[in-house]
Amino acid sequence: GSASPAPGKRPAAARQPAGAAARQTVPSAIGLVSQHTGFTSHALDDVRRFYTQVLGFASAQGPAGSSFTVRVSPASSIGFAPPVPGPPEQWRPPREPALCFVVRDVDRAHADLVARGVEFTQAPTDTPAGQRVAILKDPEGRTVCLAQTLEK
């Protein structure tokens, strides 16, 4: 059976400082320590500006026009690199996934970005799945979702 906390008691993870919970590893059959997603980009400098200057992520980067990585959480990152030589079907899947960033307050994040001139394809909207989501595009057309889990 599953062990649940006594009524009125929070689970142990809820009592830990936020930093401690972030440093714990997520159980997986492969021993996952961190997660990195790599994308191909034809506009590296524009994409770098979007993720660092618009969304405010720190970047480990080389010279202009080169590959770079943004750290999006203590255990995850996103990288962008120029396409490798060869036919497009070898380096570009038919459809790239959407990037979803869970934020504390999606309405505030949306308002802050709109005030800075960022255009959204969808203003914050409640979903049947219990999230509030705003959607925008990065400079190469990737879907970027800002999501907030709604209180039940």
C-alpha cells in the first residue's frame, strides 16, 4: 500500500527547503541525473537573445553564431546548435516539440513580457487539465508555453 501522511501533516518533501527538493534526483529506470534537450537553429543569435534577454535565462555560450545552452532549472537545460551537414531529414524531425516553462504566475509573466513588446499567440487561458497557459513563439517559430498549475 501507499503511505500517506497523517491528516494535517505535510509530506516530507513539502517541509524541505526549495533548494533541497531541487537537488534530489528524480527516480528513473535509467538513473537520470539531469535533462538536456537539443535543437537545431538557423538563427542562433536571434534565438539566443530571445531565451536570454526576453525570457531571462542564463546562457553558457561561445562566440556569436555558435552553439549555446540555457539552463532552465537546476537539473535541465536546452541547447541550440547550427544544423549538421546533410539532407534536412537527417537533422530535422517532422515537428519539434513545444517548450513548456512552469512559472509561479502566468498572468504576471505574460503582462511583463507584453509590456516589453513580446507578442503572444494565446493570452493566459485556463485549460481543462487544471493549468493556466499563455503561448508565444521563439524567433524560429518554436511554440513556447508559459504554464501555471491552478489551485484545486
